[in-house]
Amino acid sequence: MTAGQAELLLDIPKVEDGAALWRIARDSKTLDLNSSYSYLLWCRDFAGTSVVARDEQGEPVGFITGYIRPERPQTLLVWQVAVDSEYRGRGLAGSMLDGLAQRVGITHGLRTIETTITPGNTASERLFTSFAERHGAPCAREVLFGVEDFPDGAAHDPEVLYRIGPLTSPAA
């Protein structure tokens, strides 16, 4: 973490963090908000491939949810990244992504990170392209899901797959 986050702790999410993660996602006003139930399940079933940033009181102020792709066991798919508005602009998302990649690299021999980003989400585009640069890894992009793939059609932007890798070391 940078000097601005010295007081923050990167941790593995717990079920009791689910409600806070849901609130942070909701308040981001940019993420597709999942049900509160899904955040509880995520904190239970995918805690090992996710990260939460905690303030001095231990309260969640940011998170990344992810999972290992079953057919690609060295690939981490990053599902959502969110930082509480009070903590934005401090490099916290990058610190969480670096820390998560390192931890998952140790446990799963991580070689690739994938995520999807809707066009125009410049904060996410910068987060993942700068991660690729820091780790000396190529970043390929392709449309994974077009507008026509979504049941609500034009109500959803396309999702562009960012594939970062191969990472140069298992610990990223």
C-alpha cells in the first residue's frame, strides 16, 4: 500500500462483511448491483480469491471479488472492484489488486487475470492496464458479451474482456 493507505488493512472477507460490500457496491453508482444475498455468499464461498480493505476500526472501505475459472485453474476472474467514495483517489484499488494477485499467486500459481469492463469506464481501464504495466504482462482486449447477449438488450453496454498475462511469476 502507498503511504496514503498505511492505516488500511488488506484482508480476506468474512460473511459479516457481505452487507458492507453490498453498500459499497450500491453507493459506487457504477457497478451492476447484485443482490445482498450474493455478497454474503461471495464472502463465504469465494473469500480466498477476494480481498477487502479495512479502515482503522476494521470496517470495509473497499473490496475486490474474484474467482478461479474452473476450466483455467491459474486464471483469476475479477468480478467487481469498489472503493468507498471517501477513500478514492489514493491508489487503494491498485493496492488491493496487487495484494490479491500476490495472495492468489501463492495459493493457485496465478498466470492470468481476467476482468470485463464496459466501454467508457476509464477508472477500471486505468486500473487494469496499469496493473499489466507494473507486472510486465501483456493486456489483450476483446468483446466478451455484446449488447445482443444480454436479455435486457440495449439497457446493458457490452462487456470487454481484459486478459492480462502471462504474469511473470506465480506470485504476480
